[in-house]
Amino acid sequence: MADASWKYSEEFVTEDEVLLAARARADEVGVSAVSNGTGATLRFLAAILDARTAVEIGTGTGVSGLWILRGMRQDGVLTTVDIEAEHQRLAKQTFREAGVPAQRARTISGAALDVLPRLTDGHYDLVFVDGDKRENSAYLSEALRLLRPGGVVAFTDSLLGDRVADPAQRDGETMAVRELVRLVAENDDLVPVMLPVGDGLLVAKKEWAGEA
């Protein structure tokens, strides 16, 4: 795809002032926010799932969380986990500016692999992962436990600036993402797709029992 076409598709769904302000705060604190195209895809996934419950690993300043919330049901609740309490404070500001009721955005401060085991099995419609790439395989295991049958997991940065597709790249982060891609592709209980939005969005649906 030509750069111009990629840019056109990324910006097809535009961001409002609230999202732009959240993105500016992300830049200020050194957080890499999801792209427009990734955010729009997350909103689309939440909408087609008619999502009532979602989990986000990596709150940032609320860019991805707000996209997800805008796709969820009006009574939907996002549980978002981040080890940085300051990031979550900024995300709460984003949600307030967007008019999101406080009860719809549940922020939990802590390491994701400490927090996720405390969440309810089979309870969530959507799990979005934007965390430590070296922990992606563990996040996948937790996501499969948390998702209801028919639910969806999505991992951002699954192409890593063309590093994943380049066999010469052997650094730890790249190898961890390659392992995640392999695990998803080989899991018969998942229906996967790699979307070329942002820096790659790996998406997989958890099958209903006996459907695979």
C-alpha cells in the first residue's frame, strides 16, 4: 500500500478535540498512543460485539480507552490497567472531558499480570493489549481465560515497524511478538486476523465450544 493511501485510511475516521487533547498529554508524558486507525478499529470491534465489558492493558492517557468506550453499549464498563498511576490520572481527565460517567471507566493501578488473575473468568467481550511486548504470551493466556466465547482479543504494535516481518531482526521484543503471532495463528480455538492499521493490530475471536 502506498504511503498516501495508508495515511488516508488511517485518518478516515477523525478525532475530536477530546481525543486530540488526550493525545497531546500522551506526548507530554512520553506515552505512545494508538493511531487514529487503531482507535477507530477498536471502536468498531466494541460496537459489533455490542460490548458490555472490556479490559484494557495499558491505560496511557485514555486515547484507546475512550475509543473503546465510544463503541461499547451505553451501560458498558471498561476496566483499564496500568502500572503508572499518573497515566491513569490523565486518562480519568480524558474520560471526564468526554462526558463518560465515572462508573463506566474502572481504572486499576498495578502490574497487569498481578491484576488480571483477579478478574472474572469468561466475563469480558473485548480484551485490548497495549503493554510490555515481552509479556504478550502471558497476556494472551489471561485474555483467553477472561473472554466469553465469541469475545475478541486485540494486540497493538504487532508489526513493530516492519521488524516482525524481517527475519534478520532477533531482539527480545521482536521475538516476543513473533511468538505471540505464532501462538495465535496455531490456536484452533481462535479465528485470527492481522490488520495493517497503526503499527499492526493482531485480532482474534474466541470460538464458541464446538465451533472451531
